[in-house]
Amino acid sequence: MNSVPVVHFLYLAIILFGIGLFGVLVRKNAISVLMGVELMLNSVNINFLAFAKYWNWSSLTGPVFVVFVITIAAAEAAVALAIVISIYRQWKSTNVDEVRYLKD
Amino acid sequence: MTNALFYIIAGIVLGSALLAVTLRNLFHCALFLALAMFGVSGIFLYLGSEFLAAVQVLIYVGAVTILIIFGIMLTRDVMNDHTRVMNNQVFLALITALVIIFMSIAAVNKSSFPLTDHPSAVAALSADTAQAANTRTADVYALGPELIRPERGFAFAFEFVSILLLSALVGAIVVARKDPS
């Protein structure tokens, strides 16, 4: 019924994680960095559900972890965007390499 | 047929994710992020988790992407046409991402996963999933009691996540509001 091998789901998750990591490392705008983090969290969710499906479908541990990951990702996005808006109000910039008040 | 569907959805996810991290216009980035999230929810459907696919659409496409678009609009005039969208570490970041991708793929290729290594296991798997499908699936009727069943130990984490979500809500309001002084 379902003959895509599990490693293909893992490949998809790995490449999606790499794309998200590239976005986190390379973008200047803090909101773009946040988008990269969301992509990385989604790739982890794909991994959880792939193993939940192929390894032990009846245990439901994978879907429960996906629920937790989605919840924490939503909380993280809300707080991070609040911080970005607060930073923009103070410095008129959302570039992560210009806001270096803690460093200097 | 259904296999081809998986590869089409995977291609959409990867392509729109790549566009979401490389495009100039932040608004287009957010829209491609929404498309990637839709694709991931399609992958969830393919993996048989209808409830989580619906949750993915509701929360990521419906809430997180809209929140990001609001954030882009509230910080609007930072990106004009002549600013660079990427910092000067593009080459290093590309190497890091590619090394992590290829090392992880090599590790996956070297590992053996008990249920899916040989065809007999695949046959047993499909019989097992068919048998499991009419007993318990990851639908909402099974997932809800699983979260709060005492012997599974998720109840504390469930309550903790509820408190985390509430405090994130309050914290976001406190951080983002205008300073009264």
C-alpha cells in the first residue's frame, strides 16, 4: 500500500533541514532567520511521523512529539516576532548584523 | 501512482523552501514558506496522520505565516532594493549546509532500520499497518487520550506546554507593546 522506503522521507527531512540551516546562517533580516528555523522544525516533524509510521504505528509516541514540537514552534514564533518588532521600534532595523548592542 | 505523488510533493516542498530562503522580496519568501508548509502537510497526509496534517495547515499556514507577514509589514521599510539580503558568509554557510546534508545522508545510508531493510519486512510492515489501521491510528480519537493517559507520562509535558504557550502569549504582548514611559 505504501512502498516509498523510509529513507526517502529521511532524505527529504535532511535536505529540508539543510535548506533551513542555510537560511538561518545566511540571511540578514531577522524575520528570514525565523523562517529558516520554522523549516528546520518542520523537517524534524517529518522525521518523527516517518518513523512513527514505519517503525511502530501503534505506539503514537511520534505524533505526540509532533504535537509538542508544533506547539513550541508557535510559541517561539510569537515571542520572536514580538522581539523583532520591539527591536525595530528601538533601532529602526531588523538586520541581525546591525543590532549588536550586547556585543559592543 | 501514489509513489509519484510523494515525489511530486517532496519536490514542491524542497523547491519552495529553497525559494523561501533565497528570494529578495520578503513577502514572496513568506508566501513560499506557506507553500512549503502546505507541502509538509501533504507529506503528513501521505504518512497517514490526517489530524496532524490539519493541525499543520491551521497553525503553520493559518497562524505562523500570517504572523510572519504581519511582522514583515510592521517592519516594512527596512528592505529597499539596494540592500543586500544575505550577509558575507554565503560561501561558508553553503559549505556548512552541504556538509551537514551529505554527512546525514551518508549516516542514514550506513544505518539499517529494522522494519524496512528487506522486502519481507516491508510485507510484514504493510500487513502490520493494515492491521493497526482498524485498531488504532494517529487520529484525534487516539491522540487525545494518549496525551493525558497517566501511564504514558505525557500528562506533565502536556500541562507544561500549556503553561509555556500561555506565558509565550503574555510575554509576546509585554515585549511588543509600546513602552509607556
